[in-house]
Amino acid sequence: MSEKNSNTVMVRPFISQSKESRRSYRTFDDIKAEILSFARKDALFSQIMCRCGMSFQQCHKYLRTLNDTGFLNVQEAEGRKVYTITEKGKRWLQAYRQLREIK
């Protein structure tokens, strides 16, 4: 093992990041709101997945949860699942937006 010189200082390089490149973490409710907002008009699984920036597994988990809780309605149309927000989902989304305004 080599000994470190006592005069050596470890310096962490400064990396500039713009606002666009900073990674922001979304909460479960943030993602739920994004999905419900997009599903105001009929939306397909792949559209929701791409729009919300999720993997297949993540999207499947969220959509199943939203359907199980009654926030989303799933219907078959031409062999494809179409997701639409329910009245319960609309009320939750409105309440979520009001709470976000308080922050």
C-alpha cells in the first residue's frame, strides 16, 4: 500500500447541471395524477407508459392499482385496452391539484 502525501487534498469536481437535467423524483401521488390527467381522454397502455416515462412493469402496476381503486376504467376496444378516468378519479385529481397549490 502506498502512503498518501499529507499535503494532498481530495477535491470533488464541480459539475454544473441545468434545471432540465436535474433528476426530480416523483411520489406515487404525482405519478397517479399524471396518469389520471392523461386518461381524461381515452388512452392506450403504450401512450400512458411513454407519456409518464415508465417501464412496462411500472406502468402495469400503477394502472392495475388505479383500476382496483376505481380511479380508472378499462375497456376493450378493437382488441386493445383503453383507459379512461372515472368520476372518482376526477374528484381525486381535483383534490390533489388543490393540495398542490397549498405547497
